[in-house]
Amino acid sequence: MGFNASYLAFHGVSREEILALMEFEDTGIRDAAREADFSIADMPTGWTIL
């Protein structure tokens, strides 16, 4: 068993704009087991990773 991983990195775009662009919504549920199809993270460097 393994993982496939891809990501999109955004800089200078708000989390809300990214979610709207991708037609996603934030559920507010933390996914510690990594079972969700998608995750989003705001980095301290100003980047947002999807």
C-alpha cells in the first residue's frame, strides 16, 4: 500500500479565493488519519497548499 500525492501551491491568493476557484468548501474537520480526498494548509511563509 502506498500514497499518491500531488499539490497546488498558491501565493498571494486567499484561502477563500482558492476554495471558490476550485469549487470546494472548508468543512472545518481536521483529518488526522489523512482519509480526505483533499486538504488545505496555510503556511507561515504566505503560501497556501492544496
